[in-house]
Amino acid sequence: MSEQSSLSNGTTGPSRHTGARATFASLAAIGSVLAASSCCLPIFPFIVAASFAGGATFLSAARPYLLVASILFIAYGFYQAWRAKKCQSRPNMIASALLWVSAILVVISIFFPQVMANAAAGLLAR
């Protein structure tokens, strides 16, 4: 089987789910950043304040691991985007934008955690 015919039948061509994988990695990174920063700012304090007190203690201890998970998810998302370009597949524009936004949020959360907490408090106060 020649290389051209193997690419046309999809056996060695680019994956159709590369954009979905990059999107999943971006959303997972955002989710782990939110979990990491929830130790500082409970999201629904009036609904389940008591459970968030215990959850905040746990998440405060787990924050370094959640941030590492965020970095790994971001790295995986960039790897998927690079692999899509290498296979001459055009990356999804929404997946690319979401990947960059989540990367920026992770960097801000790592270096300026109080900025993220203040921004979330401002959004919840409205």
C-alpha cells in the first residue's frame, strides 16, 4: 500500500478528534485552576458554606498538585495543536483560543493567585 493511498483511507492520517482533545485539555486545565483557587474563594458560600470549609481545607493542601495537573493539561493541549499542524490539519479556531486563554489563566493563577480570587469575587458580587 502506498503512502498516498494509506492517507486517503484514514489509517495513518491526522486524527479527526485532535481539536476535541485540545479543547478537553484546555477545559480540564481551567477546571483544575478553578479547583486550585477555590480554597481562597468558595463559589457558592450561601448554599453549602459548611461543606466548602472542609473542601477549602482539602483544596488548599491539594493546590500544588492541581496546578501541576493544569500545567500538564496545557502542555498536552499544545502538543495536540502542534501534532495537528504537523499532520497538515488546520487546528480548530475555538480550540486554539480556548487553549491560549486557559494557558493565560493558569499562569496568572500560579504567579498571582490573589488576582484570580479578586476577579472571581468581583464577578460573584454583581
